[in-house]
Amino acid sequence: MTHPRRQAAAALADFTGALTDADVDLPDLGDGWRITPDGTVLVQLRPLHLTELHQLARAVRPVNITP
């Protein structure tokens, strides 16, 4: 696997780990990904049910921490 592909795989694994840590139980989200010539990773998600979309939104929303 090339260096950008390893980085992309690691980033996607990190994203999956974040969803797991947020207790989001979604079956395989990915429908494929590719790396553009400039190194950008394009991730295509599978079709999501509305409840899954809400779960995903809650998982990626930053936690508000009050001082």
C-alpha cells in the first residue's frame, strides 16, 4: 500500500474508532473511497436511514465543554 493509501486507511480507522467511542453502532458506512492526485481522500457513504444520519451527526458534533 502506498504512503497516501496508508494515511487514508489510518484516518478512516480513526473515524471508525471515534464512532465506536461515541457508542454509534452503524453497520459498515463506507461504500468506497479514493485518493485524488493531490492527496485528498474522497469517502462515499452508503445510503443512510434518517436515524443513522442522526446518530452520525451526534457522533461527529463537538462536545461542548463549559469552563
